[in-house]
Amino acid sequence: MRTLVKISGTLAAVVVVIVLVNTFRHTPDTLRQVAPVEVTVDEDLIARHLAEAVQFRTVSHQDPSLREQDQFEGFIAWVKSTYPEVNENLALTRLNDTLLYRWEGADGALQPILITGHYDVVPVIPGTEERWEQPPFSGNIVDGVIWGRGTLDDKSGVVGILEATTLLLQQGFQPQRTVYLSFGHDEEIGGPNGAGEVARFLKENQVQLAWSLDEGSFVFDDMLPGVEPLVAIINVAEKGSVTLDIVATAAGGHSSMPPAETAVGKLARALVKLEENPVPGGLEGLSASMFDTTSRYMPFLMRMMFANQWLFGAVLEKELAKMPAVNAMLRTTTAPTMLSGSVKTNVLPIEAVARVNFRIHPRDSVQDVADHVARVVQAPDVEVRLPATGGLPASVVSDWNSEGFGVIGDSVLETYGSIVVTPGLMVAGSDTRHYGKVADNAFRFNPLVVTQADLTGFHGTNEKISVANMAQGVRSYARIISNGAGKADAP
């Protein structure tokens, strides 16, 4: 017995030593040292331009009849008049209401790059207008903050790119590599007639991009638990999406004589099963790389768990799954969104239907999700129906060791200084679902700082951005474009 106790004690001591050694070795990597670059901009002018852009109600509605075409035409005319250098020096192709600019490079043998944003916005939720501290389409600038729909998603990106391009043109910059700029008009409804047409146009003209950069993640401030430095997460992939109908059936009849099992009851049990049995996830691949980088800056206990996943892996994933934003990076998510049943309060439904939206992780396919759901909800009189469209698969994962990723990361370091740069996964969708079809690598990142407090502004209330933050974004875009394109040799 004493021998067994000694062996157990020795093994426990060995485990403790291994855990501690791994933890103390799991320290921040030496931050990449990139010389800062001073980019002088007119912050007040940039702020005024974004404020003007916000005033155009370029809203993408699900119902096309609600579209205000004059607002889109007004915005396009505003771009042409506000940025004359861009329109005089770059070739413009208009594809529906999307603007595609081509900045000719000196070396036609080099693959072009594409920098993009979208100027359409989501509607303001009816009835919430009075909750805005400033009117949502006012573009008011108050105490160094620009207010209004699109200041974060994504007129700040469009204006930022146009300001950066204008700055470079005024400095006499001539690109070595051809640069395309695309400003989409229908991203908020999937981008079929904007980015979709741009991708088709480029393909027809045999243009294969070295890389593209679209909206996506941000420079996050205090977003990850315990991580103090700013973290620039450059998304190298985005999730797919499929909405399945879970259908439960029963005999129906009058509500005064309900059976022991109704269609609604069967459906409710199916939905509970789905929420209790999510699609399997885990820390691997892209997610593992992101957390391996960022966890080195976390407090000791979290570092210990990440450094010793062989021991704490199950506990760690369980804890991470409790945070919705983090859970979404680890797995395909399950979200029941719409329910339907009877047409009348005293009529038992023959069919009860739940629409469940799944955001598909790159490790899974649409069929994987459908098979998982069918296994989980399997029961008499419960059926899973796939949409006729088949859903949208997750994107391919771009190479975060590629030149394009390095250019974006280094450009942000030149602007922001010593921050953490890591690849990430976009849990929503973007126009890159189209642009990525004609790019060797596709990245999703806005060089703007975002905090937890800013998140409610995305598609919500009180969307805003500070003047200083917007100016920093312009500086970053200028470095991304100039570093990505390379300066042509003087004649």
C-alpha cells in the first residue's frame, strides 16, 4: 500500500511539474517589431466626409419595393464629387450600383489585389429611433464622435479606403501592382448583384487576384478575457449558413380535446434536444492557432489550461462554450429563429414547424449539419427538411502564412505599434463569399478599434465611431494599399 501511495505521489508531482513548466513556457511571443510609419491625415475633413456619407439612406431591405434608389444614386454622385483624384486617376466600372475602380500598376505581370467595403446599411429597427442619442441618419459629430448607421458597418470602411487612396494619389504614389477597389451596394442582403457581379466581371476578364481584403474583424480592445494588448484578428475564413425546417406532425383537431402528444409538444422536445446536443466543436486548426496566440496574454489560470490541453481540454472547451462569441468560433452554432403552428387559437396544428439557422464552421459541411440534426431529433412524426437552395457552405481557409496576410498585419503594426496580430474566423458572412472566388487568398478585417461597448451598434442602436478611431483606420488603409501594391520605380 505504501508503495502504491509513493507511486501515486510521484506521478502527481510529475504532472504538477509538467503543468507548471508548460504554463511558464506559454508566454507571449516576442511581438513582431515593425518600424512605425507616420501618416499625416486631416482628421476633421475625414470626419465630415463620413458624416456626409451617413446621411444617405442606402438601406438594403429584404423587400426590394422599399429600396430608395435615389439615395443610392445620391451616394454614388457624392463619391464622384468628393473624391475627384480617385475618379480622375482610376478607371471606374459601374456594376449595377456597385463601384469597381482599377488603379493600373506599373508591372502587369504581378497579380492584382482587391480592397473592398460596402456602403449599404441595415434598416433602423422600427420603433427604436427614439433610443438613439443622435438621429441614425444625421451623421452628427458630437464631442469627437460621429453618429449614425454605417459608421461601423461599413461606410467607415468605404470612406476610409477612398480617403487613403486620395492621400496616396496626392503624394504621387504609383503602384507597382494593379489595385482594385470595390464598393458594394447590397452586402446586407447577400451581395448577388454587387460583389457577385464584380467576381463575375473579374473572372470574365481573366483576373485572378493575389489576395483580397474585405470587412470582417477589427482591432479589439479588451474583448478577450484577460488579454490586455490590442488584438488585431484578421479573419482568414467565414462561416457558411443553412436554415433547416424541423417539422412535427400530429392528427390535429379541436383544442378542447387535445391528445397526449401534440405536434407542438413533439416539436418542443426536438428543439430541446438540439440545444442540448450542439454540433461537436473543438480547439483545432484555425481556432487553435488564434487561441494559442492570444492565450499567452491571459491570466495564469487560463494560460495554464491552454498550455496543458492534454489535461484540461474538456474543461477548457466547456468554459469557452459558455461565451457566445467564443463558442461561435469553436463550432457550427444552432439557433432556432422562427416558429409556426396553428392558424387559430382553438385549432390543434397538423404541422408545427421550427426554422433553425446553423452557421457552419469550416470543418463541417451542409450535409454534416443535416445528418447531425436528423440523428438528434430522430423520433416518430418528426422530419428534417433541407432548403431547396441547399445552404451556403463555409469558405475555404486562406493561408495566414501568405504574403497578403503579412502585408495586412505589418501595415497595422506600422500604424498601431506593438499589438497582437492573429488569424481568426468570421462568424457572420461578408461579400468575400463572392470575391474569394477570384482570389488566391481572401481576408476580412477592418483596421478600426472596437470594444465590447461598440458591439450593440452593429445592426443595432447608437452606432458610432470616434473621429480619432476613423482617422487611424485611414492611416492603416493607406499603409495596406501602399505596402500591398508596392511603389513603382521612378522613371
